[in-house]
Amino acid sequence: MPERRERIVAWVEREILPHEPSLRRWLARMVPSDNVEDLVQDVYCKLAGLDEVKHIRNARAYMFQTARSLIRDQIRRSRIVQFEAVAELDSMNFILDEPSPERAVGARRELAKVAQLIASLPERPRRILEMRKIQGLPQREIARVMGVTERVVENDVSRGLRYILKALAEGRVHESQPQASMVRSEGRRARDR
């Protein structure tokens, strides 16, 4: 992976992932609950597509601005809009513009890539990532259902997201098997149980 992409992946891990819970809480107030996961995933796709992050002084603010832009795009496409969402977005003085057809197609392609990458993960990390990031289950509940510790859940989610971000950054989507280090760490954890 080129050094620049490695820096971006490391930046997302260090500067963005810690703010995901607050982003989720904010999104839960802004959009229907079934849209939160899609928006979070779209934010990560946008961030993974960046060519550079040196210009970003406040990663948290950048992440929230990205989410606002995605919500704005959804509002423009939707005929039914929550009044509170419009009021809050209006108070932020955004200019609403229509997404281009190319942009919509690109977003659908990115989502398909992410789904393919999730499906390529080893079984336990895939199930944990799906339960946490798609179904929105709490870490404690996932640990109970899977029969693992909360730390294992946290580590599998983190490794899964890193794998997905790295694969997107490298343009490595059509592989049938996940990154070797992801498989090795899965085997190590299974032996340690």
C-alpha cells in the first residue's frame, strides 16, 4: 500500500474511530434509526476515498461535516422529511444541491464494495462486525451471544474496520479472502480461548 494511503488509514483509526459513538448519537437524533448505520458506513467510505488528510485540522468536525453533507443529500432526494432535521440543517446555513447521477452511482458502488469486503471476513469477525455496525447491537450483547469477551468484540470490530478501510484505500475489493493478517489474528484468538 502506498505510504500516503497507510497514513490515511492510520489517521482514520486514530482520529475518526474514537468519535463514532458521538456521531451515532447525533445521527440518531437527525435521521430515522434504520438510516444511522448506512450513514455511518457512507461517512467511512467518503473518508477512505480521501487523497490526503493533512488539510484537516479537526477530524471530529470533518467527520460530522461529512455526515451533514450526506444527510443534506438524503433530504434533497426524499419527499418526506423530518421537520426537526430540516430546522437543524437550516440553522447551519447549508446550500442544498442535487447530487449528480455520477455521484449517486459512485455511492452505490462504494456500498457494494463494502458489503463485499464484509462478506470476505472470517466468520466470527464478520458476524461481530455485522451485529455491531449493521444491526447496532451493544458490545455487551454481542459478547454474550457469541460467547466471547467484550474485548474480543471490540478488537474484531476494530480489525474488521481497518481491513475494510485498507482494502478500499488500496482498491482491493474483488479478493475472495481477507488480508492474511486478519485470518492469522482470527486463528490466534481461537487458540487462546
